[in-house]
Amino acid sequence: MNPFTSALPPSLDLVEVRGRWVLNDGYLVQWGTVTLTPSVPRLVAVQDGTVVLSAPLVLRIRPDGTVSTKVPATDDPDIIPVGWHYQVSVQLNNGSCTWGYGFDLQVPHDGGPVDLTEVTPPGPPPDPPVLCVLSVNGMTGHVTIPVGEGAVSSVNGQTGDVVLDADAVGAVPVEAVGEPDGVAGLGPDGKVPFEQLPDIIGEPGPPGLSAYQVAVVEGYEGTEAEWLVSLVGPRGPEGPQGEQGEAGTGVRILGSLPDPDELPGTDNEVGDTYLIDGDLWVWDGSGWGNVGTIQGPQGEQGDPGTDGVPVELRTTGTHVQWRYLDQDPWMDLVELDTITGPRGPEGPQGLQGPEGPQGEPGLERVTVAGLTWPQIIGHRGAQGVAPENTAAGFDVALAAGTQILELDVHLAGDGSLIINHDATLSRTHGENIQVRDLFAAAIPIHPVQPSLLGFPPGWEPQPMLTLDAVFARYWSAPVVWLIEVKAYSGAPVTVWEETTRAVAQVVRRWGLEQATVIQSFNRDAGLVAIAEGFPAGYIETAGNTDPAELVGEGFSFYGMRHDAPEANLAAAVDSELRVLVYTVNRHVDRDRLLAAGADAVVTDDPTYMRLARTPSTRDGYKAGTWPPGHLESPVVPVRGELEEGGLVLASPVIAPGDPENYTALTVGHVSPVADPRNVTINAQVALLETDTASRSAQIHLAVSDVGYDDNNHDRVDAYNVHFRANGTIDIYKAQDGAGTLLASGEGPAPVVDPQEPTAMQVQVTVDGTGLTVRRTDVSPVVEVSADDTSLAAGYVGVGVRSARARFWDLTVE
């Protein structure tokens, strides 16, 4: 809604402002907003009193790239104060990147329309190293663009010059120009040669507007019959009769033709005449001659005649009628059907031209009512692989096809809604500041610090967001928003209720009521959301709430912990509530919960957890950011460090016999493999530190991603290969709670050195005969085989015991 046109007195000048954004590459903006904020807190109309401008005017960019509205002029003499202006903020998105710019705008009262795109044209997308590419050839992941260069240098860990040839992008090779099913080359005139156009007769197009329809478009409001009558103007005064001229040759107008080439060549009589493009063509006995146009030059006006009798006209369903003015009866003048002349012959059908480019897709809004279940919900965006509650995390989740995004909101000191999970900035920003004390204008100087959240140095600080900023960036995104209402510890009920009402107001301002669910750990907040007309959810930690009570109060969604008692989960599933289980980051838990009837799981890693995905074929460590599915051991949760293009994994305590001397993780983004009984894993492994020569780096293949631990073989069945510091290679199998040595072999001991480690080039192959391990960096190649084929182990992982090791260039075939 435009607050100006609804609140300002009608006596004030309203001037049109408009704009249309086309990016540098010629494509329209995917989505975006234009916000106009008056530079003064209020405007006073001289004659009508004070008008308070309580909110900026936010214009959503339409699918055709345009915006338009009317706003008060900044120099209107009927408005005080004088000397104010609009602060314009433009946010644009080209489908993968969002950027913006701003400027001050004067709107003169005697001007308009004002073109916003002429004031400041849109800038290009952000310069590298901002990660703009979300998908390359259909593969999502981490794409690195070096500073100052335009080429992608790393795609999902693949480095070097990444070349996308014709096959990679599904294009037709250049050699196929002009061939069937090939591409059309341009001729010297810059157009496609006629020979390369398809030889197809197209279907006739839709009929154009009739003359009457055109008149209606231009503002005519009467019936078609009235319009036809209106075409005849009043008769002018009759002039004196002229002298009779000489007898001329009679003609017979036989019809009209589109072109002289259509004139008949034989069987014509003298005087036969056709009308062609306003000229008369007459047959003189030997050929056709153009005798000129029908209408001659206008003659001199004659003397005025006597006044005519005043008459009036009207139309009925079948006739145009007339009568003497104000006198009966009405008499038929002409039938309506006779006004229109006969239809001319239909011309030949033309060839169908080449198909034009596909138009911009329309907006496909995802709604709560239109969701299909089960769903994978992005927790704080995608906090497992990108900083929480930031645009980086939301971008990752959307690129993974996530249809529901969860985020957290707090009410700030200025009444705005700030996206943050905690009530303070200590954990996420390193600042001892209460969110309730912040103002939206100050958040640019308080970015989220990825390093505090465990992310590697490749991550730059991420902008903090308001709920308005989120909706401005993703207004057209195909997603439902699961907004969790937060408050500080000990906050009274009124704070929870006020925050919920503020969320409802912002959602309505953006028109996203059908794409929003409001939830909270506070039940009162949920009741306010229900009263505001929103689907609401209640979240709890203990899992002991009676679902029937929630249904009776009007709740639609119920959030439960993944480790809640099975009986509680069953009761919630049996209710009429949508059951959302949090936080779930492993396939084994996802599959168990969905099988038990849960409607959705809330995950930190929507890329790895999505229901339909194609695993990668290599590790992503060279990208310098955590890859999806990087699953730490639930027993000894050590994430490791990304270093020199690889993963460095270390036991928390490098000492024999210590309970924490083993740790492992699942390389989930390469798991599960397509065929667990036919797979080859290649990797480089280097031991950096050990306590004894028998300690090892390990590669394992497990039957699930529950998390492998060679201290406890009850956790999961798996094959586990040890590469020891003394050169020994051992193959173990963990099954039915016991560990069994299947095979062992000896090789040269690698150099254990943290500064200059020796890389072991290793290969683990599973086929129909068993499992074979090779070390190919030595000569002769060391090979160890085991003929066991009992496990279908498709989840790849790495681990260390009383050691520190680096893993890199891990590939799966």
C-alpha cells in the first residue's frame, strides 16, 4: 500500500515515479525492491494539518523489471518543512547475486514522471571474491573466484582452468551450424539466412482488434451500432448545381485486390474496374490502366442551402432508426448487418518464422497450503555449511531446493525485527551487546563473524539482517518462511506478544501471509500469531506437551527434539499437527523419523539432507569452506581444520590408552556411493604426528552415516583401513559389535613430519570379489586384499588414532 496516497490530503501534488531495470547482460532483474524514505520524520500540510510518515514506501520490482507509484513532490508549496528529499534504496537480484545502491531524490511538483533508473543506473554484480555462482552445469557447491579475475578457479574442489565445453553445457557444437538440429549462423546482414529457416507452414495467428474494439480501447463507451452511426458526420450546406458534363465511359467496380499482379489477364470487358490500394485500375480493351484515386481534389464551397429538418438517430438490435426531432414514429434507416461490406478474399498463409526467445518466467509463489510433505527445513538457513541467519546460508538452502527456511527474530530498540538466534551478539559477533538495544540503522557495523562459529579463514564477515531486508532480497523466492519469535531471558509476556505482532505486521506489508508460519518456544507468542490469522507452531524441549491441547488452541505445527521419547513422537504424529523434528543432520535419523510419520526435519545442512541429491565425486576441501555432509563423530566431535587444500584431522589427545585418542568423520557429500559393492576411493594421506609407529590414519566405509568409532563396534557395521606410521596396512571389519582383522600387509614407512610430510597415494576398491587396498606412491606397489563381501557399506569416512593426519584429493569412482 502507498502510505502517501492513502494519508495525504487530495489537494497536494502527487508526482509519478517509475523505473525499469535491465542488467548489463540484457536480462531483467529476477527480484528486488525500491524503497523511498522521506528525509524528515513528518510532513505538515499547510491547509489540512500534520501527516506523520510512519514507514518507508517499499516498491516491489515486478516480473517485467518495473515499478511505478505516485508520491508527494519535495518542493510542493503546500507542504512544510521545505528542503527535504527522498532517500532511495534499490536492491536488485539477478538470480544468483543480490546487490544494491542508493541516492537522494528530488521530486519537483511541476515535473514527472521521474525515471528512477535515469537518476542512478544499476551497477554490476559484486566484484570477486564474493561467491555469486550457486550452480555450475547443474552442480551446486562452493565456487571460488580469485580476486581481480573473472574466471572460476575452483568448482566443488576441482582447481585449475575449469573449461565448460559444448558437451558440458548441452550445446550444439559450432561445426553443426546450419545442419538439421544444429545452430543457425548469421549471414552478412546479421540475420539468419532464409535457407536455415524451418520449412514449416505455421498456424494462423489470432485475429487482430476490429476498428470498433480499437475505439473502445481508446476510450469510446457506446455500443458498436452507435459507433458506426457516429462515423457519419453532419451533412454540410448544399451548393448550387453545376453544369452537366460530357458523357463518360461507364465502369463496373468488381472488387478490390491487394496488388496489381492479382488483376485477371483475360475474359475482361471494357470498363471492368478494381480498387487497389486506393487507386482505380480500369480495363480499356487491351490492358489495365491506373486512372488514379477515387477521390479528387476538394472543390470550392457552394452557397449555403436551406436549413434541413432536424432529426435524431438511435440503434435497436437490428437497425439504425431515425425520426424528426422529438416526434414519433421511429423509422428504419438501415439494417446493421448491411453496414459492413463483404469480406475480401483470404490471403495465402505465410511461413512460420523462427521461434522467439523464451519469455521471463512468471512468479511461482510457494504457499503453506500448497506444500507437499515430507519437507526438509533449513535451520537458520544452512548453519552447518554457512554462517547462521545470514544471506549466505539462505542462498545455500535455496540452491539446494529447500522450500521452507527457518530463521530467528528479536525485537530491536527501534521496533525493527533483527535476525539473530541469541539475545546477545556475544557468540555470533564477539560483542557484548543486547539485540533489544540495537537499532536497524546500526547493524551494518555489527557483522556476523564466521570465525567465531567455527568456519575456516576463507569466510569474510557476513552482514546482519532485518526481517525487512530478508523479504526485500528473497521476496520472489519460492520458499515458505518459518519465523521463530525470540526474546531475551526473563522477558515478560508482553515482549513476546509485541514481537509476534511486529512479525505479523512486516509479513503483511510484504504480502507474504500465505507463505509464512510463526513459531516459538513461548506458547503465548503462538497464541498471538493464531489471533493474527497465521498458522502457528509451538516448539518444546521436553516433548511432554499434550498435542490435543495444542490442536484445541488452534496450533498447526509442533516442533520436537529428534531424541524425544518414541511414545511422545507417536502421539504427536497421531494428532492433527504437522510434526517438525529438530535438529537432524544425518540420513539415518532423517529416514527413521520420516518413517515414523514426522512431516519434516529441521536440518543445519539442507544440501546434504535433501531427499533427492546426487553425491559429489570428490572432496571439497580445496574450496576452503566446509562442504555439505561434513559429519563429525558423535563420540568425539572433532571437525578438523582446512589447511593447504586438505583436511587436517587430529585426535583430541595424542596419547596411548586415552579414551579420546580416536576420532573420525563422515565425508557425507560423496556419500552414499552409487553402488557400495562396486566403488573405488582414491586419496592422498599424510601422517603429521603420532605417539608411536603403530598409530594410524584411516579410511572407512560404513553402512550408514550414524558415525563410525573404532572404540565401539556396536555403533555401525563398517570396513576400516589403517595406514600406520610403520608402513603397515590393515583391513578391519566391524560387524555385530566386534572388530575383525581381515588382512594385513607391509610397506615402506612414510615420513611423519608436520612441515614436510610424505603423501601416501592410496586406493581402496570394493568389487564382487572383496576389498583391495593399494599404496601406489612406492615401488613396488603395496597391495592388500580381503575376500569379504558381506557389507553394503556406502558411506565414506576418514579417521585418526593417536595421530594427526592430512587427507586431500579424495575421489570416488
